[in-house]
Amino acid sequence: MLTEKQDINRLGVLFHNSKRNKAQFACLYLGFQVPKFAVLLFATGKIICIGAKTPSVSVYGLWIARNFIQSGAPFDVPGINNTVFTVTCDYRLDIVKMNLDNKHVTNFNPVGFIGCYYAPNVSRDSKKQPVCSNIFHTGRFTILSTKKLADALSFASNALDFLVPYRKPLDYGPPIDPQNGKSMPVRKWLREELKLQRQKRGLEGENPESNSKRVKVQEENVDFVNQLSTLAGKDVTSLISMLNEDDGDY
């Protein structure tokens, strides 16, 4: 947090590496490439570093932003709000079967998101955000809502054991259309896979989204993004979309 309020409209004009959607967000986005990270600056003087690969890069990002905006200004000792770890396996995954076998700890709705949300330690009585994961058919999964490396490694180890029954060969994925040589869109393929596997289990009449009341959808389970969307006063999906845009070379 900087000591003074900031005119983010003026700063948005001064910095070529900035962007802002005034109609949607109450912050100024500043992107940096070496090392790669970004900062969100709010008019209150609050600065949030996102996309950094290590805690040291996060602190460096905040320091750089402080010097850009208010050189020499003191600011509070930064803290880690949320980290995202990525694990890439050397196999594909049948996330449709995984969801149908484990509805009490997963949530899957390919209409809105092509990953399967996995939260094995959800407790209705606990207000603490559980460590959770988004798992993709490509064999990649992200670990969310953890602040310590040890917690992420422990979760990853347990998740890898959990995924063993759902391993698939590397050619597992959307079929290729022989007429045009292109793969079927992943979202469409997953929807058809879900429909097919549900029919085999005699679940045609069940709402595939019925378990969403037990486990929140993945965007709502990312503490960090939730805080940003609250500060911006806008929806999470739009904020994620903005942050995932190509920032160019700065």
C-alpha cells in the first residue's frame, strides 16, 4: 500500500505498459516482461502483484511498481495472498469419468469450463478456503488456495495417487474430422463424452450441474481473484479474461 492515493487515469496515460477498462475495473493494469509479472494499482494506493513465478519476483514487482509510481515512498511489508502451482503429467486424463466417480469432491460443467474442479477437503463448517485444483484432460492440473510450498507438494502427491485410475494414453483427446483434418473443439467433445458416459450409467434424467451446490464453481474458489473482483466491483470471469490477455512486449 502506497502512502498516497493515486490518479490512475493520469498514470494510465504516462505508462505505455498499462491498460485499463474504465467501464469494468477500478484498477490500472501494468505488465512487465523481464521477469514476467504484472501489477494492479488501485486509486487507494493499493498494489497487487500477479503472475510472478516466485515470492522474490513478487516483492521485486512491488518495488518496481513503487518506483514507477511514487519513487521512494514507504509501503507495508507485502504478504502472499494466494499462490498457483502447476503440475504437468506425462499422460492424459479421463476427467469425465473422474467426475462421475467422485461427485462429492469434484465439480464438472464443460459448458462453462473445460477443467474439472477437485476439492477433497471441503468442509461446510470451515470458513477457511480449502486447497483445491483444476484438472484438465491434457494431464495438467493447477493447485490453488495455498500459501506454502509444502502444502502444495503434499496436495500434488495425494492428487497424483487419486488420478491413477483415470490415466489415458497421450493420444486421448478430441477426435479429428477426416473431412477437414481439424480436431473437434475440446468443449464440444467433453460435453459429448459427459453425455455418453452418463447414458451408460443410466443418469440421463439427472442434472449434471446438481453437485454445484456442494462444491462451488472453480472461479469462486480462487481467493486471490475473488478479492480482486470485489475490489474492482465486477465479476470474476471478466477479470480473469482481462488478466489472460496478451500483454505484448514491454
